[in-house]
Amino acid sequence: MNTSLRRFIYHVRYRYPTREILTVVLVGIAIVWFIWGSVQAMQKNYELRKVVEDKTRQAEVADLEAKTLEYEQRYLQSEEYKKLAVRERLGYGDPGEKVLVLPANSSAAADSDRADAGKTIESPKPSNLSQWGNFLFGGNVRSE
């Protein structure tokens, strides 16, 4: 039994390149560990970048809202708005202005307006072939 153990140790030691195999396995583990750490760092950076971009967008929206409210506040304090508000709410006008007061619409005109409001004008639906042609050749693209 002692001899078989010695033979096995000799066989493993001198027949197989044990050190080289161990070195390759350790280098492989180190490479996998490095790659895994790099991938995790890239993922964390991506998530943090998304958070920063979201916060930047929120700050821009808040800034735009603040500027809009400042603009609206300046408008509401302006003389032009005050004149328009007095004209609209109290019915006052500028000196020398004349106001034309029209009578309310007659019942016949109101009835015809209500009848016209219920009607919808339908355009003819294009055929399937013309729809495909518009799609393929860009006929539905709106130019801005």
C-alpha cells in the first residue's frame, strides 16, 4: 500500500504538468473574476448615469416651470393685462371708443347651429392598395 501511494504521487508529479495546470486554472479564475467585476462596475455606472440624467431632467423641468411662473407673474402685473381685465370684467373701454351691442341670435339661427354641429363630414376611405402605396412611398409623412 505504501508503494502504490508512492507510485501514484510519482505518476502525478512527473507524468502530468501539475504546476502548469494549476497556474492555468488560477489565471483563468483571475480573468473571470476581473471580467465579472468590470461588468458589475459598468452596470452600476449605467444605473447611476440614468439616475443623474433623471435628476437633470427634473431640474430642467422645475427651472422651466419657475421661469414660466415668473413670466406669468410679470404679465399679470403689466398694464396691458390690467387694461384687458378691466375691459373684460367691467366692460370699460378706452376714451373715444364706441361699443356695438348685437342682439342675441334668433331661435332659428340657434336651431340651425345645433343641427350643423351634429353632422360630421366623412371623407371617403382609401382602398387597401392605395394605403399600402402611401405607406411604402412615404405619402403619409407630414412635413413640419
